[in-house]
Amino acid sequence: ACLTRAGNYQIFGVAVYIPVSIVNTFADPKVLQSEWDLINSQVKVDKVYIEVHRDRVLADDQLLEDVKAFFISRGVQVAAGSAFSDMEADQFKSFCYTNPGDRDFVRKVAERAARHFDEFILDDFFFVNTKTDSDIAAKGERSWTDFRLALMDDAGANLILKAAKDVNPKIKVVIKYPNWYE
């Protein structure tokens, strides 16, 4: 699929992913302008992914709208991003998709992204590596592989895609597997 580019370069487009920890610093418009000026002086950006969530840290609705408007006013395409990691002791830990609280949180992140954007990328961390009591009970007699595949099918279909489409039927959801290019 070909991206519609802002037209800065003829043979490639430049996409920048902005983690929520940086997005949250943009509550100060001077920080956003300063960071943009620095990046824009070095490379012409066609698209930004504005992260709404990582490690249970969220960007609030008004900030997402403000940052989105900033980039749109500069001719830059915008999309949402989320890293469904749950940092614990400096190790990557996934959400527990058999835990009702985690399931509700993931659903709410997808809904938040869909309220503000027509594209939502799941950045690198959409996997499961938990082995909790609720996982063991839900697994039953299945292999861990079969259980986890079915669990992630359900999480993707119901917690992400359905939740996002219920809020914004136009939204496109992309799973980005770990790599460093779009």
C-alpha cells in the first residue's frame, strides 16, 4: 500500500514515532515548538505517530487534540500509536489478557486512539508473555502456543479492533512487529 505523503521527498516518506513520555511534555506548547523546530531543521517529516499510551501512561484527550492540530497545521499526517507494554522491574511484560482490569484498560486505550485518529498503530508490544493464575485457568488442556494464539486473536479482534471501530468506523488498525522502519 502506498502512503499519501506530504510531498517532502520524491522517493521516500519520513515518519516519526513520538512516545507518550515525550507527547506529555508537549503540554507546554513551547516544548512542542522547540522539538519540532529541531527535527524540522534536519529532516522534513511527512507523518507522525502520536502515542496515546505506553506502560500505563496515557496522554489526555485535550493534549492529543492539541498535538494533532499542531502537526496538521504544518501539513504533517497524523496517526495514533500505543505500546501495550507493562513495565515491571526493567523487563518487558505484556498485559495479561485474561485479567478483566487489563482487558478493560486495553479497550479504553483503543477507544481513546479512535476518538482522535483514523489510524492506530500497535507498536512492537502487542504480544502476551504472562503466565498468571488466570492464564493457567483459561488455558485448560490446550498447549501454551494454542492458548496464546487464541487469546491474542480475541484481544486483537475484540479489545482493539472492535473497540476502535465502535468509536470510529473509519479507523485503520496496524500491528507493527518489532523493526525500525515503517
